[in-house]
Amino acid sequence: MTHPCIRMRRGIVVAAAVGALVVPAAGGAATALPSSAPTAATGTEPPSPSSSGDGVVELTPAVQQQVDEAVQRVMKQANVPGVSVGIWTPGKGQYVKSFGVADKSTGRAMDPGLSMRIGSETKTFTVTAVLQLVDEGKIGLDDTIGEYIDGVPNGDKITLRQLAGMRSGLFNYSQDEAFFKALTSDPQRPFTPQQLLDYSFKHPVLFPPGEKFYYCNTNLILLGLVVEQMSGQHLNDYIQEHVLDPAGLDHTLFPTGNEFPTPHSQGYTNQTATGKVEDTADWDPSWGWAAGAMISRLEDLRVWARTVATGVLPDGERMISPATQKQRLITPATPIPGAGYGLGIFNVQGWIGHNGSLPGYESLTIYLPSARATLVVVLNTDINYKNEEPSTLFGDAITTIVSPDHIFNLPAEPAAR
């Protein structure tokens, strides 16, 4: 989803805040997109076997070979240095493989066990924390943000539900020109949540709360502050104790600076002050904070895909109550054909989850309930190909083969203007 992450564009930051799916016109409200969603990078490979009633095909050697070829084709087409892919289909096999390099300077191979920055997938963790507090009766989804945080434009009208569902009308701080210059001039500088909000709040609101969908990182910064205020813990500590530990995600973390567990992949972006490609592994992700700062790896994301989509932990206990999870999965339509967005989660043609993008890294973690199937893709660049995020290209190409009835197809993003 293009705007699921914290994506910036040189000169203009296009709402991708750490992964989500909207395609707002720069500086304005979300615009309707063409009804035809191109299925990029499908090539001329032979058709996949028909899927069974649950929507996925068996991962036979022939199907796996098709996936190999599709991944390599997208890599070549979009100039992706390295990618890891995991597909898990209960009763029909699994596929876990890496391609390319994790470090262009040394030629070190990509590997499924490498830590990766996951950008906007952080939103799924932050909103999970919010929903846990809802279950505890400490907050309500229809409370206004003004009840918790002072100084928010329209704060007496915007609800926590509208923040989590990307319908607040607040300006996305990562689209602010001054923010872009501050980040790219010193990528290792830390940002505080209040500094991020200041970049947003100097702009007028874009529309009345609830009127439309607009992917916005500002929403998540506010929700992160609510979690801190109502839990009495720093957001990273709350997520570690109440989300990561119960789910057994031992290789996932919410960094407080630019720390990055080893081994990890380097990351490559052209979202720089000069527009030249740079390695971003040591950039400080605090500018994404509750919207996009987290780190994980393929196997942890496999576990998280099912957990966030169902509200159920690996041990069978509940992460979120059934009633609250039901609220989360109400995914009203967005301007993107075939895509709905709920509370920090999207549904694209039946696949539920989130994507992530921030300078140097992209990810896609999705779950298909009808087949209990999981797809995770992590890669070490966020450089677009023909205005389309490479994670989307991989998702489209792979699901065209393994779930032909449920293709993760999102239209290309209009050029920034």
C-alpha cells in the first residue's frame, strides 16, 4: 500500500508514512484513482494452477519455481538489491527464500534471518496497544483526542477511531517541506513526538473529521502519546511488555534511537538531500516513532500477520477481545479500488495486514483468513519503480501465482506534484 509507510519524496513528501494505502494528492485530500488496478510485473509466465475453495494453490515445486521467477523478475525490473519472501499455506506447503544482496558494498547475501526496518507496519503495533487500552476500559474509541492531548486542531471533534482509521483530516507532518529538509540534512538527528506534531499543526486541517480517508502519520503520533499517557509507560516499553512479549516476537523491537540489531540488511534510498542513493541503516527512525520506527524480521512477521488479523496469540489466548477485534476489522472503502482500511489495518482483495516503507526499507505482511495463509516480503530499498512501491510489485506478482482469486493489486501512485 503506498501510503502505509513513512515515505517521503524529495521536495514533496507524499504521505507514505511507514506504510499504508492512500494516495493523496500532495498537500490535499485523497483523490479518486482509476478503477483499473494494474497487476504489475506479471510477465508472461504460464497461468498458475487453479486455487481451491480457500483461495490458495498448493506450493508444488512447479509453483515455487514460478514464484522464484516472479520475484527475480521484479527485482530486475525495479532494481531491488535484496529481498526475502515467506509464504505459509497450512496443508499446502511453505516457501521461505532470499534473493540478492544485503550489502551492495561487500556483496553479503540477503538472508531470511536478517533484521529489517519495517516502517508503517509499526502502526499495527501502536493501534494494537490502543485497542488493548480500550479493552481495559481506560479509553474509548469514540473519545476525542482533545480529551487527552491539548492543542490538536479540531481536537474536540476528532475521535481516536478516526485517528486509527486515517480519517482525521489532520495534515501529514511527513509531507511538510521543512520536515523533509530537517531530516535529510541530518538523518541521524532525533525527533521528539512534539516536534513532529509541530510540523503538522502549522498547516490548516484538510477536511472535517470523518469526511474522507487520508493516510497520515500524524494520527499515529497522537495515538502513541495517548498510550503513554493512559498506561504510564513509554510507548516502546508498553509495546514490548504487552504486545511483543505475549506474541513471542523475540526479534522485533521498538528502537529509541538508531540502534539496529545484527545481523541486519543495509538499506538504500534516493530520498536524500542530493537525490543520490545512500545507505540508511544508521539513520535515526525516531521521526517515524509510533507511525514507523520498528524493526523485525521475516519469521516474527509471520507470527504477527496472523495475530494482528485475528486478535489471537500463538498460544490461543486473546491479544484483543473479539468485540474490539471486530471493530478493528471494519474496513471502509478507500479511494483505492479493492482496498479498505480499518483501525491500523487494511484489507486488499481479502488479504488483511499492512505494508511499510521508510527510507531504505520496505515490507509487506498480510494474512488471508479464508486459507489461513500468510505472505511476508521484506526488502532493502524504497526506491519506486514507475511511481509504484517495490513491495507492492512483489505482493502483486506473488499473489497472482499463489492466490489468483485474491490478488494484492494496488494501482500505481500518481506522480507527486
